[in-house]
Amino acid sequence: MGENEQEGLGNTDTGIKPNVAALLCYLLWFVTGLIFFLIERSNKFVRFHAIQSMVVFGAIFVAWWIVGFVPVIGAVVSGLLLLFGVVLWIVLMVKAFQGEKFKLPVAGYIAEKKS
């Protein structure tokens, strides 16, 4: 990303470049999303990614935890959820680092409304 594109993302309260802060929102799934949601007040790009991280990975975590209680098939579905989560995690971190506001269907809508 060029310097001019980076400037288009604005400044952050943390002093971290917006694309790096957005990537960090996904680093520890919903945990870092929550941290950045609480500390970043002014940058809508970072807040969008923080909220999307909380919604997406919070939902995956809850679903993974619940499905884990189901005998036999729960282990298979749990593994698939984890695999899906890891692939999505990588895609979202790359897109955020590239300065893209990559909206997932439901979570992106929620994040856009709340950011």
C-alpha cells in the first residue's frame, strides 16, 4: 500500500498505522477485536474491523464450544468450524493489512452500523 493510500485511512488513537491496527483486531480473534473496540474511538476503519472481529470470531467460538458437546459428529463439525475460522482469520488479516474494508455478509453489516 502506498503512502497516499495509507493517509486515506486517517489517524488512530493508538498511533499505530490504521492498516496495522486493523490487522491486529483479528490477531487473537475476538479478544483483540474487543481491545481495539475499547481503545480506538476515532478511526472508523479500525473500529469496523474490531467489531467485525468480535462478531465473526465470537460467533465461531460459541458455535465451536456448543458443537463440541455433541458426541461423535460434534468432533467433526468442531474441526470444520476451526478450519473455517483459521482460513477466514488469515483472509481478514490480509484484507485489513491491505487497507480494504472487507465486509462479511452479516458481521460486516453489523460492524458498519456500529462503527
